[in-house]
Amino acid sequence: MDGIMITLRWIHIAAGTVALFVAPAAMVTVKGGRAHRRWGKVYFWSMATVAATALALAAWRPNYFLLLVAVFSFYLALSGYRTLFRKRASGPGTLDWVATLLTLVASAGLVVLGLARPGPVWERLGAVAVVFGLIGAILAGRDVWRFVRPSTDRNAWWFDHMIGMLASYIATVSAFSVVNFTSLPPVARWLWPSMIGTPLIAAWVSYYKGRFRRRSLATPASG
């Protein structure tokens, strides 16, 4: 069994490394182009492998903090990826609802356990659990709202896709930081990517909203 877990750990590390270096390729290529779609798919399936192996490793030697964080982290990528399918299907499917509700439960668990701090891991990383839990609850709650009351903005799918994928990349950078930046305090190692990445996502979203608005104003109304 130990040999299997060691193999899973190396798969986990390899998939995380691929995700870390492939995501920037998807970011800088033309949106919707062949290269963007190709690198985006590689990134998503790398993240799926990271999540699957993380769940197995966290369950093998029970670590509920990592288990809940794995659910939260993968949901970000899944939500961004599934946005493209929801656009074509004109609505959420069973997978979307199950994943979103599961993430709400996992996020609530992170907040509650982060505040209660029932063990050494939670004592050390309680603040991280609360922050990640709140982020997960906000994003999953936002998705539930969108499922029930779809946005009238025809570009809403673009922003949902962008927010999900970029937020998942923050989680990837966070994992890299935790493993490699050991000179930093534990909480700082986990949270500095979110502190830097969240304003950057907001700026990127603002940029594209302005771009779409200008394009809309420049296009003559039909009829």
C-alpha cells in the first residue's frame, strides 16, 4: 500500500508541475483559439489528476484540511471549464449542481473547522481554512445564483470561465508555495498567492468588461 501511495504522490507532483507551467500558455494565447483550447484542456486534466491524487492521499492518512482544500481547489477549475459546456447546453447539468453543492458543504466545513480548530493542523492553519472556505462559499454561492437566475449579459460565460480558471491557478501557485517557500510562515505560504492574485483577477475582469463595452458601443444597432 505504501508503494501505491508513493506512486500517487509522484503523479500528484508531476500533474501539479504540468498545471503550474501550462496555465500561462493558455493565458497568453488568443482566447478561443486552437492553442488556447489545447493548453486549457491540458491544464484542466492536470488539475483533475492533482485533485484525484490529493483526495486519495488525504484519505489514506486522514487529513481533513487537505481533503476539503482539494475539493475547493478543483471546483475552481471545474467551474471555469464547465462554463463552456453550460453555454452550449443553455443551463447547468447534474454534474454542475452536485459539484457546486459539494463545494458549498466543503467550504462551510473549512470555515467551521478553521474557527473551531479541533487539532494541530487546524490550530496552525485555521486562518487559511477560513479564508479558503469563504472564497469557496462565495464562488459556489455565486454559481448557484447564476444557475437559478441566469445573467442577461451575453458575455457572462466569459467572465465565469475566466474567474474559475484564474482562481484555480492561484490554488496551484499556493500549493507550489507551500511545498517550496519553506522560509515563509505557514499562513503566508498559503495565502500570499490569493492576496496578489485576487486583485489581478479583478483588474483583468474590469479590463475585459471595458473592452466589451467599448466594442458594443462601436457596433451599430441592427434594425
